[in-house]
Amino acid sequence: MSDILSVLIVDKNPIVRAGLKALIDADARFTVIDILADGESFLQAVQKNTCDIAISGWMLSDMDATDIMRAFPTLPETPRLIIYTGARAQHIPATVMKLGGWGFCSKSAPPEELMATLHAVAGGRMSFPYIDVARLGADPLSQLTPRETELLGALAEGWSNQQIANRFGISANTVKFHLKNLYDKLSVKNRAMAVALFVSAQHAHD
């Protein structure tokens, strides 16, 4: 690595992208070489340019960070990846660590915490909140009931609430009730995050 470390940023929110660039460029030890809005552009940039560190959101417009991390082993050279997200799902830091990420920082944390994470990773140290390492191999879907697991599979297939209701012979309100319980158990906010976790768990078993 050179004395000034290059940073690549990807986030679907333009305000976040601009804020990160301003924050990081203000530190003389770093320079932001590009800011991108989607995962495909990010992976293309990684292939074309050598950067030291990358900061990525968790949910991008075209993929999530697990897709990026799974693509990294196929690339000849990759940056040290930090996930910076407002998603509150408890499994995310452990998933990032398991898939080879170098650090994690919540968007609810003060800017100083992100910079501390960046400095740690720049120094060759991983930076994560407390993680019960013994649980890294645990299946986050194991706490679901069989019906909830079926519903999650239907979500992953793109079924609407009404289609799920018709498929399982239950009311749309009952579907909403089951999905709320499912989201609570997985510590996710919506179906997109639930499906991302489902796909991640499925890949883990492949």
C-alpha cells in the first residue's frame, strides 16, 4: 500500500455517497478514487482499478453486499471491504466477517466511529462490533417454524401476499401476521432483507 490509501465507495443513496467522500477526503491519509451507486459498477471498477479499501452499503440497487463478497474470490485483486449500513439485522456483522469482509460500521454511529474503522482496516486490523464467534456457523433460519420457512421460500420466489394466501389457503391478514413474526425473528425490516438472508443461508449450505 502507498502512503495515501485509495478508497472506493458504493451506496445507493447519493447523500450518503457525497457525505462519505467529504468525510474521507478530509483525512490526508486517504483519497476517494470513485463513488458508485450499484454493485455491478462497483465490481467492474474493482476489476479495472487497484484500490486499497472499499466501503459498501448492505442493500444496493441491484444486489446486496453478500453478492459482492461472493464475487471477490473470482477477482485477481480486491480491496479490504468495510460494510457501512443502516440495516439493523443482528446477523449482518457476523455474515460480513464470515464472507471475508474486514469491517462493519452502522450508519447510526457517529462519523468518528466510521473513521476509526477505516483507520483500523488501513492498518491491517479487522474492525467489528462484538460477535459471538461460536455462532458464525449457525443457521439464522433455524429459529423459524416450518410454515414460516415455507412463507420465506415463497417470498424468495417473488410471490405477493395475496398469491401466498391463495397458495397456502390462508387469509392475506394471516400472511401479514406470519411475515411480521418472521421479520422479527430474523431482525429484518422487510421482505427484501428477509429474502437476502434466505439466499445467503441457502448459499452457505451449497
